[in-house]
Amino acid sequence: MESFSFFDRLKKGLSKTREGLASRLEDVLQSRQWDEESLAAVEEGLLAADVGVKATQRVMEAVRQRSPGWNEGTTDAFFRCLKEEALAMLGTAGKAAAPLSSRELPRVVLFLGVNGAGKTTTIGKMAARQRGEGKKVLLVAADTFRAAAIEQLEIWGQRAGAEVFKHQPGADPSAVVFDGIHAAKKRRSDLVLIDTAGRLHTKAHLVEELKKVKRVIAREQPGAPHESLLVLDAATGQNGFQQARVFKESLDVTGIVLTKLDGTAKGGVILSIYEELGIPVRYIGVGEEVEDLQPFDPNLFVEALFQRG
């Protein structure tokens, strides 16, 4: 039942995108002959949903390969084509990380992203999910640049029933992480979720700081970080890609968490992210509740995005 309930939330969260994309495409296909004018209108619709130039070109190429001989009444076939190509594009997106043995614990997950993307909220929601599954979770407040970030993490820790490890604001993030990992081992934590700074105006310094944090993690916990998740705000769309490229080029990003899908008409950005950056989307957020952050399921996403009616 969980997948069905989340599918309902996903459909609701993507309603702005679907109304702007699927409805527009259906209007085009039902009111015109299948021709280059129709294809151009479809292409505009995909770009408007922030599917991105590269991903849109790939979709349109697949459509054109199937379009010869099509005529009126092919709307169902067109939507099937869209869904198939979108799923092919997403590939292994959302694939779960391999489990660790008890002697390899704790699992360490590093969260990256610019301020305002929803990093700390995502960490809190993920902690609540893992606590609900009986895991012992430690949150590490390594965004020491903003005192508010530490306070926000503490609030989420209280909500989720997870411990929070912190130093004073302004402390060296690497020192916080070093002590945090040792605390997690001592407390026999199953999972360590590390919050980091995301200030853009000191980009070069920030990247070097994050590299140092990753070196400390790897030294203190072999094989870690087991995941490095980049949190992106869906509403920033293509404007967030330059930031994402910086993180990807400088750090080994293993997955994307896409937040605030419910507040944008540009939910097609998931296709663009995967086609442009080649990084799998691991989680998506479609609302404010803990349950609205879920592992990304390409099949559910594509069905919700292109569902007609």
C-alpha cells in the first residue's frame, strides 16, 4: 500500500508539471495533424517543463524515429513513446546502495548542496525514516558556518529521535566530523548523516573544505563516505546545474536528492539532471511531511509525470 499512497502524493506533487506538460502535449496532439509543427510544439512543452535541451533532443529523436506514418488518433502511442524513452534515460536511477555488514557499520552519508536547497530538512526526514525502521542514527552538524544550521539540525534530531553531535559555531568542520565519527562508533550507531556548509560566495574555499572533510571521513571509517548526496532544489531548474557541476567535478557525488518538486512546474528537471550530469536521483521530496521524502522510483515518477487526464 505504501507505493500506492506515495504515488498519490507524487501525482499531487507533480500536478503543476503535469498540468503544464501532459495537458499541453495532449492538446497539441488532439488538435493537429502529426507533423513538424506538432513536433515543435511538443518540444516547446518539454523545454518548458525543464526537461533540458539535451534530454529533450534525445526524446524528440526517439519520437521522430517512430513518427513516420502516424496520423490522427496516435496520442496513446505518443505517450507510450515518451514514457519508454524517459525510463530508458533514467536507467538505474534510484538504485539502492548496497547494504553493509555489521562490522562495516556505521554507514556514513555526506550531504552536499547550496544553502536553501533543503539539506538539513532532508537529513531530518531521512533520520526519521531510518529511526522508524529501528536504526540508531547520529546527525553530525558540520555546517558550522551558520549557527542556525546547527539549531535546525537539533530540532530535527528531537523530532526524529536521533542524537546530534555538534561543536560550537565557527568550529573546524573536519574536527566536528572526526569527533562525530568516533562518537558514532562509541555509541554503536548504525547510520551517520553529516550536514555540510553550502555558501556560494566562497565556492573555491568551500570545495577545499569539503574535500578535507571527505579525507577525514575516509581515514577514520574505511570505505566511507558510503554515499555523497547532492541536494538540489527542483525550483532552481537549469540554474542549479552550474552549481551541481562544481560539486560533481570537485567531489565524488554518488546521488542526487531533488527537493520541493511540489512547488514547481518544472518537475521534468529529473530527466535533465540524469542526462546532463549522469548522476542517479536517489530520493525525491514532494511535500513537507516526513513521508514526502522517498527513494526515487523511475517507474512511479514517469507514470505520474505523463499520466493523462
